[in-house]
Amino acid sequence: DPICTNPPLLVPKIAYVGVITIGTPPQEFRVVFDTGSANLWVPSTTCKSPACRTHNAFNPQNSLSYGEVGKPISIVYGSGIFRGFLGSDTVRVTKTSDLCGIGNLVSPKQSFGLSLVESGFDFVPFDGILGLSFPSIAFKDTIPIFDNLWSHGALSEPVFAFYLMDGDQPGGPGSVVMFGGVDHRYYQGELNWVPVSETRYWKISMNHMNGNVVACPCGCHAIVDTGTSLIYGPTEQVTNIHKLMKAKPQSSEYAVSCDAIRTLPPVIFNINGIDYPLPSFPSVSQATQPLCGEVGWGSESRYQSNWILGDVFLRQYFSVFDRKNKRIGLAPAV
């Protein structure tokens, strides 16, 4: 059975956050389970950046199982910068769900980063990031946590899956990330499997969007990324989608009028020959009158060669990440 953790949606526009512990005795941290990166890191008590002072920080001196690695490391994210050093300790994913199995995931002697400098993470609702992408983009000479769990026999299958709820829906089962299996109650119909086109990020090929009329002419690539809130793409193509949705510029965002919000046409992603409609209404986060909400699409220069299918897309489609067969399974979420 899959082992599950329920990452609550703390801030709908920012991230889905879950809980892990590091060390002996365990020290608790809130992390983003991120398919767009491959490293685990948390703040350290020696970090002096403002972000470290407002988040839980790991104290190596309080852990009996800590091993010093000391190698300097750094990562540049779309939202910030991390610089620090490598450590090693026991990592546990312990917050589980009765819906799909009880159990703890324990990764012994797990390499992880400890920050000395953080920029851009001052006000985020998480302490660190737990990357779930391929080892080729991990810190040099380290094993990512998923691969460590797999090699130690902690997982019955080398897969993990995400069910992401909208934070505005009360009474639902809550968002879930599953390790080692798939609970079929979270999706409708059959999983459609899409091969990964590059074993760095979880990158797939898209055939077109709305028949090439709106975006993705002659095919394109997309990274399926649970660590990105919106959908990002090339500026010109995202502008076409804004026009399709009749979105109006408002400050640095685009917004949709309340009259138009329920009549917007869907944007249809064709992936591996299967259409994945994305209703415009669920991709709009509610705001104030007379412009009802901000559109869940963005464009920046670093996304000119790839689309990023973030949480706006993944709230509609249950996703399974199959490391052994290098593929992603998608099906409509329940």
C-alpha cells in the first residue's frame, strides 16, 4: 500500500506544504514536495539571513545521528537563492493518512543541505524544499531522498503520486502525496501514461494547445512541477491565452471580470494524443470586485523554451511519477 502524507495548502497561491523530521531526536520541518528539483535542504542555526530567523532551523549539535559532510553547495530557484553546506542525518516522512496506509518512511544517512544564506524565502510558509526530480540534477555525489528510500527497500514500488485540492474547497479529503504506490480512489477512469523526454526534470512532450491556435505551435515541451504555483510559458503564447480568457492587466497580474468568469473557454493541452482540458474558472483565484480573480498563467524569460505545468494544472489532474519506467501518469482528479 502507498504511504501517504497530507500536505496542507497553507497559502493557496504559494505552495503545498508537508512535514518531515531530521535527526535524533527528530527536529520538525515544513517542506515543499517539489518535482521541479532534486535536493533536500532546510535552514541551519548558523544561518543569519532573515528567512532563517523566521523559520525552523536545524541544529546539528542536537542530533546524535548527524554526520558532517561540509561541502559547500548552492542552488538558484525561480523564487530565490540558497547557499550552504552538506550534512547527513536520518530523515523521516511521518505524517500519514488513514486513507491509504499507515507507516513511516525512514531514510538513513540522508544527505541534505543546510543553508547559510537564503534570499527570496523570507515570507514563504515552508522551511525548506524536498526535491523529487532525477538524480542528475542533485548535489554532486549525493543520493536524493526518493532514491535512498527506494534502494533501502522502504518503497514497494518506485513511484510517487500527488492529489492536490483547491484550498477553497471545504470538507474534502485534503491534498495528499503518496510514496510507493497509488490509491485509485483519488482519480477517475484510467491513468494515461506519458514518457519522460528528459531524465533531469519531469519533462514531457506536448502535441499542441487548442489545436495550435493558441499556443505550442509544432509541439513543445513541458515540465510537470509541483513546486510551481501557476502555469508558465513563452511570453507571446501566454499573451494569446490571456486574450482567449479576456483577461485584463491589473498591476503585475492579469485578472478576469466577474461576468466573464464562468463563460471562459477551456484551454486544452494535448499530451501524447490525449486532451486535457483546463477549465478557465478553476484556474482563477478569487479576488475582489470588479475584477474577480487573477489568472493562473505567467510568463518569464527563463521559460522561453519550456512550459511549466504547475499546481493550477495539477489540481485538475491526479499525477503519478514512475521512476522505474520514466513516465508520468495523468487522470482526472476526483
